[in-house]
Amino acid sequence: MYVRTAATCIGLGVAAIAIAAGPAGAQTPKRGGTLTYMIPADSPPSFDGHRETTFATVHSAAPFYSVLIRVPPDNPASTTEFVCDLCTEMPEPTDGGKTYTFKIRPDVKFHDGSKLTAKDVAASWQKIVFPPEGVTSARVSYYAMVDKIEAPDDSTVVFRLKYPTTAFLPALADPFTWIYKKEIIDKDPHWYQKNIMGSGPFKFVSYDIGQSIKGTRNPDYYHKGKPYLDGFVGIYAAKQSVRVEAMRADRAAMEFRGVPPSARDELVKEGGKEIVVQDSDWNCGNIITPNHKKKPFDDVRVRRALMLAVDQWKGAQALSKIAIVRSVGGIVFPGSPLAATKEELQQIAGYWPDIEKSRAEAKRLLKEAGAEGLSFELTNRNVDQPYKFVGTWLIGEWKKIGLNVEQKVLPTGPWFQAMRSGSFDVVVDANCQSVVNPVLDTGKYLPQSVYPESYGGYEDPKSVELYQKMLRETDPKAQRVAMRAYEKHTLDTMAHAIVTPYWYRIIPMQSYVKGWKISPSHYLNQDLANIWLDK
Amino acid sequence: MHRYVVKRLLLAVPTLLGAAALVFVLLRLVPGDVCVIRLGSGGAHVDPAAVAACRETLGLDDPWPVQFLDFLWNYISLDFGNSMWSGNPVAHEIAVRLPVSLQIAILATIIAILFAIPLGTISALRENTWLDHAVRVIAIAGIATPSFWLGIMSLVLVLDITYLATGKAWMPPIDYVPLWQDPVRNLSMVLLPALTVGYRYSAVTMRLTRSAMLEVMREDYIRTARSKGLLEQIIVNRHALKNALLPVVTLIGIEFAFLIGGLVVTEQVFNLNGIGRLLVLAVQNQDNTLTQALVMLIVATFVFTNLVVDLLYAWLDPRIRFS
């Protein structure tokens, strides 16, 4: 992660410089000011983080809430480090890795002045993991390993697991897992959909539906000295051109989701030194899924041919200039220790370094399968970045082995429906996660009977067996080996899916915004407590 | 006249019913639903149990006839339901946005009337002169230019001009403040969109005013008025313009109704939280309740505006009587 100056971005002849972003403490943070940022959405469906999955909810309401643990705000790019927010120290698991005991800070108050205790933490987590009837929790499946959540006293929360797994702590650091007041959710578990009352760095001021949300500094915030800002204003602006123009005119300092390279270049060109850019690999990617229930995609040779035709290495380079994608990766996010190295990837079909050899093999397989000159439809989502760019690129790649592919672009609803009903030949799917949690994130490649949001329509007991082995392995080295076996089986042996280059998150912002650091997800590090304005 | 109004209002009922049936069926023919979009739009895992619970809560599993009868009964009892996306009452969602769209529509209409009628009249009275040609070029350019494109261009122009002039780019505010709270901020935000929309609106009206005036000026009664020695100003204002305005008023009414829900792209370009933007959002999210309500609002606006236009006819032309 680094901050780039304007000059490096547009190559104005100045020597390329990448200034390593020093820690926020390198400069003394200044107090005061109001951060105005944009939320690239029309409005969140509700303010209940337990129920929603959209970033619009997080970008609107995360500053009002605390969580139990989180990615470190000073180093959110880390894929392995987690720190306490409400707890006093990160616990060592006991009971063979099945019990985690958290001590809760004694100095935390909700914004209504009442004390936050372990009972509130446990009640919130109960709502997330074991929602009562009639209550929607979007992440129940993330916590399949959790057996019980207990609060034996006001300062202790205990999580008991069914089996030890390295997936638990990252799952616990999910940015939607806000801590609510037990008294409120006991009375009305839906209350937090329309109301905001947390214990985070900012107190809720106002919400103008579809327009803006405002917060003011919480003077009783338990991380002493923070937040630095007096307040914030989040303005909803779904259209990218509005957001870019607003940043150009300094109507807003930044947005937290990400812009395409062209918007970055435009802003940097106009803004000069007043605009800085942070960028990072993004824990999101497009997965190309052939429908195994449709001929000829039931034939592994045809699926392998689709993979072998694609030049990931050159494609990623070229696409990164126009679309929000950049790094080539396997099923695991490239920044994770569990991810394949370049050398390991190059052993997998579709990642071979010699593209001519790869395409020759693809043609041979198609001929052998009797699918030469195959014509099919690539179903895609009506979203420019990066869906349509990726789709168009793939069609060009497949043409090189004689395939005729037509792109069918659908609005979000029909696109989902096409995947869920299996009415597609090949589809551009997406896998976008928050905390980097490879063990859970790679569940997407399991058969649909195990993981309902896997749309390939295949049954594969071997895949399940390899995944389960990796899921329950707690030794890092052995787990890495298990992950490679699962990856090789998924992408190479069975060619269940093609992983296209991972998304790339580009955040241009006014240079006076300090203290915020980019993470591999637009859901993370959004409580704004570290941000200060150098004005 | 009262009987006429009542009759027209009663005739509106089948129109609204037809629109309701049409929008109801069309929305349900689109594959997918709000629950899958809502719970899966993040791109992460979608819990099928959560989707099923959401569908049940929203009544999406009910048979279509049941849903349609519910929809009709709720409207009869003036309960427009809750948005499937936000859970807020539909009436509240619309009430928040309506002032923005109304303000733009009213401003654009004022701009259109102020420019179109005088220029259209002058153009007709000075037919085939350089003035007429200039007005026609302005009008054709206005019709040919989409207002959203003009909106984007005008914003870019404002940014570029202020940047060149002061070294710091400026643009209108992007967060709406009501007129009564901060008139300067409000007007600086809505003026540019009103001008860009008003330009196209006035272009259409200008052309119609011109052609209507040309037609009226060739009528026998105008010739008679001239032969009586009336002043040209009186002939134009009292005899020609008033009669020529009949089709113009119809056009202004239709355009005004269109502006209430039709500024889909312009509202997005200027980040205006209006009805047009809400309609796009509702359709994208497959929020059937909200989409139905917005379509009904737009249909009702058209029906009401047409009625007002018809009533205005009597004032403009006393020969028209209602029966």
C-alpha cells in the first residue's frame, strides 16, 4: 500500500516516485473539521448491519458503531492481523482451539449514556449467528463453526466452536457485526433497521433519505483522543461523474469504494498535488462459471479449453489500464499467505506462461470433444466496471481459439435469476468479500448442494472432501498444502470456473485527508476514527 | 362545469386501473426479485434461508391475483404500502423527493414560458427574416440536444471556467437544501438543471408557438381586425396570441407532467434526489411496491394536468363550453 502523487499517476516526466505512506503518527494529527465524503449509492436499504450486505450500509453507519475485533486501522492491508475494538486483548484459543474468551473493556458507553457490557456483545452476536424467527441475518453461514455464545459476566464473552478452524477470527472481524444494545434488540430486533444508536466514534445527527447522513464527534469514545474530526457528512451520489466532479471542485474530499483508472487520471491531472491516490488489490473478483448442466460444458475438456484460451498475464496488464482489475490470482486473494505464488499458478491450466502452447492445447481439446467453432452466450451483469470490460476481453480471448461468443448483458435482478435458475451457458459471476478469509471465501467453488451460491450446477464429492480437509486444518503449512490441492482440483483438474484478475481498488482523495489507509475491501476500516484533516 | 369536472374525474378511474394492471404485470414478468438483489448485491454469500424469509415477509410468494387484489384494496384505502427495499412507507419516500422534482419542473416551465412564447411569437411575426432564422436554429438545437448531455456539458463548462479563472474548480452544491432553509444554496443547486431542462422544453414550445401564430395570423378574423384599423399590438396580443396559445397550453401541460417523473438522467447528473432518480432506483432494485406507486403518481399527474389544461381552454377561448 502506498500513496502516489499526481505526477506518478499521469507520467508527466517527473521521476516516478512512490512515497511510502508513513504511519498516521508520523505527522501530529490535527483536531477538528468535518469530513465530507461521498457514498456511491442512492441510499442504504436499512441501517441494520446484521441484515444488510451492501457497502452503502457500512459507509453510512459504521462510524456510529463498535465491533468486537477488527482489522488494524493502522494497517488494514494486513490479511492476517486482527486487533481488539471492544475487547481488551486478543485471546489465545483454549480447549484445543475450540474456545475463545474475550474480556470486554469496562469504559465503553453507548451514545445514550448507558454502559456497554459483555451482555450487549453476546446478544448482538446471538442475533447475527442464531437470529430469532422473523429476523434476517445475512451471515449465518459464515459462523457455521460456532456452537455457543455466552456472557458469564458483564466483562466476559465466550465463543465455543464445534471444531477448531482458522476461519473463525477473520469471520469475527467482519465489519457488519456491529454491537447493539441488548435491551433494545430484546424489545424489538428490527429497531436497528430504521434507527442508529451505537458506541462508536461518532454520534448520529441526521439522515436525509437519499441525500446525506451526518455524524458528530463522540466525546466519550473509549479510544482516547479519537476521533479527530468534529463530524462527518456522507453524501449519496450514485453516478460516478457526479462524484468525480464533486472531488474536482472539493465539494467532497473522497469516496471509499473506488474509481476506474480513467477517473483517477482525470482527477490527478486536474488536481495536481491536491489529489493523492491510494490503491490496493481488492478482495473481489469475477468468476467465469460454465453451466455444467448444459452441453458441451458438461465436458471437462471444453471447460479446460475455455480456461486455456485466456491469457491472464497479458490480459491483466492491459485491462488494468482501463478497468478496476489488476492482479492475477487463483481462488485465494493474492495478498493472503494461503494464496498461490506466481510459480504455483503457472502450473495450473489457464495460467501457463506460454500462451501459444496453452491455446494449441485448447484447440486440441475442443477438437477431441467435438466442440470446434462452438457458439455460446456469455451472460453478464449490466455493470460497466469491471463486469462488461472483463466480458468483452474474454470474448476476444475465446475468439482466438475459434469460439463465437455473444455477450448477453442483464440488469442485476435478471442476472441473479439467470444464475439461480441455471438458465445460462457461461456466466460472469462475482465473489466480493470483506475481511480476507480464504478458508470461507473459497467456499464459492464448492458444489451447489453444499454452497447454494455456487452456480456451476455440478456435484463433486472430491471437491467437498478437499475443502473440508483444508477447512479443519489448523497448521498453516499443512493448510497451505491443502489449499493448493483444492485449488488445483477446482481450476485445473475439473475446470469448474475461471478466476479472472482480481479487482483493484483506487481511491483518489484530497491531500488534506490524513490518517486513513486503504484496505483490500471497501467494507473495511470505515469508522473514520483515525481520519484527520490537514487544513 | 362542475358536472364536467366530476365526469372527467370518474373517467380517470378506468385509466388508473388500466395503468395499475399493466405496471403490476410488467413488473412481475421481469426475472429475479428484490430479496436476491438486496441480500446479494454485495457480491458475497447469499443465504438462501434469508432470501426465503424475505420473500415470505414481502408476500412475493403469494399468487399474482392475491397480490393484485391486495395492491388495489390498499390503494382504495389510501395505503400505498412500504418500499420493499427500504421498508419505509412509500408515501414518505415520495414526499421526500417530490419537492425537488416539483421545483425543477416549475422552474423549467417558467423558463420555457418566458423564452418560448415571446420568441416564438416574434419569430412568426418576422417570418423568414434573420431573427426568425436565429430563433429556429436555437429551437432546433434545443430539440436535438438531450438535456442530460447538456447538463453534463454545462457542469464541465462551469468547472473549467472557474478553474481557468480562479485556479480552483467550482460546481453547484450536490446536497439539496430546501428553498425555505437556504434560498441561495438551493437556487445555486437547481438553477443549472432547470436551465438545461428548460432549454429543451422552451425549444419545443417555441416551435409550436411559432407555427400556431403563423396559422392564426392568416385567419380571416385577423384580416378583418387589420381592415378595421386596429393597432398591430392589439391584434397580436388580444386576437392572435390568445387563440394560438391553445395547442401551446396543451404542450406545456404534457411537458410539465413529464417533468415530474421524467428527469431520470438529469436528476442523476446533478445528484438531485427527485422522483426520476427514485424511479430508476425502484426499477433497479425490483422494488415493486415503490415502482407501482411512482407509475401511478405519474399517470395521475398526467390525468390531472390534462384536466387543468382542458379547463384553461375555456378561459382562452370563450367559445369552448363544457357539457
